[in-house]
Amino acid sequence: MLSRLSPFWLWALLALPGLPITLGLINATDAKAIHAALHPTGEFAARFMIIAMLASPLALVFKGWRGPRWLQKNRRYFGVAAFFYALAHTVLYLVDLGTVQKVVADLPKLYIWTGWIAFLIFVPLAVTSSDYFVRKMGRNWKTLQRATYGAAVLTLLHWAALHDWGGLGPALVHFVPLGLLEAYRVWYWYLRPRPQAA
């Protein structure tokens, strides 16, 4: 079923979490709705980023299973969706604060500057996500995509450091599975014992 899912239906599925957020903003009666939309947009940005990153380690663990292969084929859609949710998160944050002075005053906070840098890393990844750039950049495209790991670490810190590290639990629930699978991937390719040549 997944293999037959057209990109249009996939985009529709990826947009679904944004519908209640958008409706909440449209029907808002005060500015609190903007602040309330901050967390779900940020969380879905992180979730879709994690799903995109899970493709390769899952394909390694579940060799021959079609699910990870489908995810590998379509992970760019999840990555782009992660960027747009992160963009919405950033725009809502700026609107919620309301002034440049407040934005600048927030910058030294750990959970703020990590979020900004993670978002800035996302920008070139999203811009170069099309087939055109994959062909044009060649091997350099994969090198650029590795910046996702830096964005993931910064996103983890951004989420965990919220409310005096009150976001640590939810952040770990999302990121620990990814960390374990990536650790297995490193072990498999670089650290596992290899048969000695005769």
C-alpha cells in the first residue's frame, strides 16, 4: 500500500498535523493561540526530521523489509515537511514575541540559540532537496545532507532545555530510538568484528 502512495497523498498526510493548528489560529480570539501553536509546530518538525533520519538505520536492521525501503525512497518528503513545520514554528515565535528587542534579548538562552542554528541548517537542506540539486551537486549533495546530524543534536538541546530542562523527558522519548539505531549503524559499519582473511 505504501509503495503505491502518490506524492500528492503523502503531502496530504504530512500536512494533516497542521490542520488543527491552522484552524486554532484562524478561530483564535486572543494572542494566546499563537503561543499555543508554538509547541506542536516544533514537535512535528522534530518528529518528521527523526522519521527521515530513521530510514537508513531501519533499512540496515530490517534488511529486505519494504517499509524502510519505502522510507528511504521518500525521506526527502519528510525532511521538507520538517522544514516547513520548523518555519511555521519560527514565524510563530517571532510573532509571539512581537519586537526585535525581545528577540535579541532571547538569543543568549540555550534553548533559543540552539533552535536558531538548527533552523538555519535546515534552510540549505530544504532548498537543495529537489532532484535538480541532487543531480547538480553529485556527491556534494550527500555531504551537505550530513549536516542533518548537527541539526538533530541542536534540536534535541533546544527541546530538552525548554522550561529549565522541563522538555528533557519528551525530547529523549523522541530522540533515544534514533540515537540507538544510529549507534547500531556506526557499530555495524565501523566497529563490529570482521572475519579474518585466510
